[in-house]
Amino acid sequence: MEIFTDEEVDWAVEQAETEALIRHIADSLSFHGARLKRRSIRLALKDLGDVSDDFLVKLSSENPLLKIETENHTSLILKYMPNYEENQRGLSNLLDELFYWNRIKNNKQGQFYDSNSTVRFADGSKKEPDITYILKSELKLIPQKSFITVTPTFLVEWFSTYDDWEEAQAKMDFYMKQGVKLAWLVVPQHKQTYIYRPDRELKTIPFSELITGEDVLVGFEVVIDALLSEE
């Protein structure tokens, strides 16, 4: 029989209670999110105690309408994010184009992930970008059945009506500080894509114009308007 100390038992009970509370909040947000004015909840982890990685992975799989992220071991963010048809179509088409480029023009030198994958950054923050690109040389550094634990080379965030504009900009700035080489913030409401590069001025490109992968995704080109077309 395995013997546990009183401290270990107390910790296990506290963690179970914490996870039960978070699960209740997540379930409520998933169920009522469409009717709520506030569709994002931020919980202070210092008030909640330890939350395991395994729990967050399971919570995410149980709540497909939520984006679940953390900030530097301080906050847990639950955001209601239903998949509207236009966003889903645009994202899916962009991912298809990137897959094709990677296979045909990039000789499979990397791998793309969708928002079902979580990236754990060096400061401990966990994010779920809509598209993540990892170089092949770094894939071996990622443990199996784990978060992506290396800094992505390229990221895409597709802004929706459920997103907060200031939070979206702050997240892109965070990506740059973490060492991401190129990131796109695609904003249908503005019909523009915002291009982020470290130590460079923010650049905006209308949906009707060609976007390139520059020196990061060499040879990749796309027009966002074409991705949103129903034809």
C-alpha cells in the first residue's frame, strides 16, 4: 500500500477542488456563451492553486467552443470562441494553402498545427494560435503527447467578433518578445492583415492584395480575399 503524507493529501484535495471549480466555470461558459455579453473570463492562478498540464489538455478537449490559455503562471483565460462559417472557411483554406506550400515548395521542412494545439512559451504562458509553424529541425525537441514546447517560427491569429482588439494586439506583441519570427493577425472586420516582425514597424496589407511569407516562408503567397470566396 502506498502511503501519502498529510501535506500530499491536502494538496491533492485542494487541486481536485480547484479543477472542479474551473471545469464548472468552463462548462457554464460553453453552454451560455452565446447569450453572455462578456464571453471571456480571466482567473488568477494565485487564488486557485496548481493546475496540471494534463487537466488543461483534457479541459480543452471537453470544451471545443473555448480557447483556453494561460499567462506566465499568473492567469487562466477562458474565452468563448464559436466557429463561425466565414472564419472557419478562411482559416481552413489558409491552412490548406500552407500545407500545399510546405509539401511542394518547402520540401516538408516544417510542420503546421491548428488551434487544437497548445504552445507553451519560455515564460510558462500557454497559447492556442489559430495556426502554428514549427521547423522540422525542432520537432524532435517536442515530447510526444505534450504541448508544443519550442518557439514557433510563424503564427497566425484570425480575429473574430468575440475577440478583444487590445488583447489581440497585446498577444501579437507577446509573440514577438518570445522570439516568433513572423506573425499575422488577420482581421475580417478591417479587411486587413497585420504583419508582425521583431524589431520592425507594423505593416498592414488589405485582403485584396498579395501577402508573402517573406524570408520566413520563402515562396509562399496568398490573397486573403480569395480564401474567403465561396467559389
